[in-house]
Amino acid sequence: MSLYKIKDFDPDYNTHSDDPDIKGLSMYAGNEKIGSINDVLVDGEGKFRYLVIDTGGWILGKKVLLPIGHARIDYNSKRVYADSLTKTQVEALPEFTDDMLMDYDQEEQVRGVYRSTMPSMQQNVPAANGVGYAGAMSAPATTNTSAQLDLDVGYAGYDRDTYGYEKEPELYGLNEQNHPNLKLYEERLIASKNRQKTGETVISKRVETETANASVGIEKERVVVERIPVNSGTVVAPGEANFQAGEVSRMDVYEEVPEFHKEAFVREEVRVSKVVDQETATAQEQLRREELDVDTEGRPVVKNI
């Protein structure tokens, strides 16, 4: 049976309720303040099993474990009462340290101290038949409990493989009178979304160069001088021949000159936009939930409200 500090089991435990954090509440035995709640130990299902008590100046700052069934929590006064806890018990209890990992043997040492002062426990201790306290007809005295407890034999027929907290409701049982506001925890799988940048798209233009060929037909004028032979024996009339130097015939000559130039035009249009694709993300986890175990004796009337 593994035990965990409550904050290790659930880092957000104090946000689950409007009640004050049980850690830090003052611890009283009767009307005497004996220290404060340093921590809470829960089992693998999140159920309260022990309160870690810092006894302050009561027993020189010793930290000990108190089974939850021996505590009475009063959130209104911010106090926890352990009316049956005595200095003798605290002195007999093994000291708890923050780095201690509780195992069955260590729990048995703690349980043995409290069993020795509980009448119902003393009555249930078997005779010297190899089960329970080693060779004892009744529970040993408080001052020597841990020394006489036979951890290998177990208590009342239970051993490390068969023991369960439900076997000892006097130590771990919860009731409305002593624990009116004790919370049962459960884990829930919460789905949420977080928007984050996963990439970037850059759209830009570049200029590519290519060689283009263009052709156009052109016309050029040229002068053609044609000499036409005539009958050289023909005589012209008197005065018709006018011999004169410098007579000129003019004719304009044209040609087409090709002209090439470049023009820009829209080849195509690119439109850039974003679309949102919808998809469903799923996850599967093992969730834990606390349930109440109600142990009764006789024929009491139990009504769930």
C-alpha cells in the first residue's frame, strides 16, 4: 500500500474546495494546542489515511503520524482535534521525516501505538497462537508498543499481503461528526485548446529573364534607272534640242525602319487567403475517483442524502 503526500498526489488539491487548506491548521488535544498539521498522506485512491503532525514545542518539534480516524476536523475554527492523543503516545511513535517512504512495517509501528490504547483493539488481540502481538494476551503497554510488535506475524490475522485500511475503521474510518467536510476527489479529463504558431508561409514575386524573338516585315524603296534605246537616226526638229547643263531630276526614296520595345501586361492574378480545417483530437487516460466505504456494526439505519 503506497502512501503519497497530498500535494504529490494532486498538486491542485486546495483548489477543489472553498474550505481552508487542511495543511497549516492548528492541532489540539483537548484544549491544549500541541502543534499544527504539516501534511496529509493519502493512499493510491486519494483517500486520507494520516495527518502529519508537527508537535512544535510540545515534544521538541517531533513530526508524527495520526490516523485520520483519530482526528476531528473543524474548518470553521481552523482546528483539528485529537482528543485521545497523549504525550506518551507521541513519544512512542516513530518520527516522520519529509523524505520518508512509508511501508507496511513502518505503518504497523504507528498503528501499534494507537491500538494499545483502544479498548476494542485490545479485546480483538488474539491469544498467543502465532497471530498478533508476539505472545501477548492483550495489547502491550504504550511505552513499549513498537518494541513488542511482531511485524512478520501481523495483527488480528492480517499480514502485509491481506491487510487493508478497511480492516481497522477505528483508525481510518470517516464519519460525519468528525469529518463533516472531508472531500472525495476524482480526476477528470479536461480538453482545452491552445493556439500556437506552427509555421509560416511567405509568398513573394521574383523576376525571371528569357530571350524572346520578334520579327516584322519592312519595306525599302530604291531608285531604278532604266535606259531605253531609241532610233539614233531620228532627227529632231529645229529648236527642240535644248542642250543645258545642270538639269536635275529628284525622287524621294523611303524605307521602313523596324522599332522594337517592351510592354508589361497582367499575365494572371494570385489571390492569397487562409482557410480553417476542422478536425477532432482525442485522448484516452485512466481516471481515478474516490468512493465512500461505509462500515457498520449491528443493524444501524444508514440513509444517503
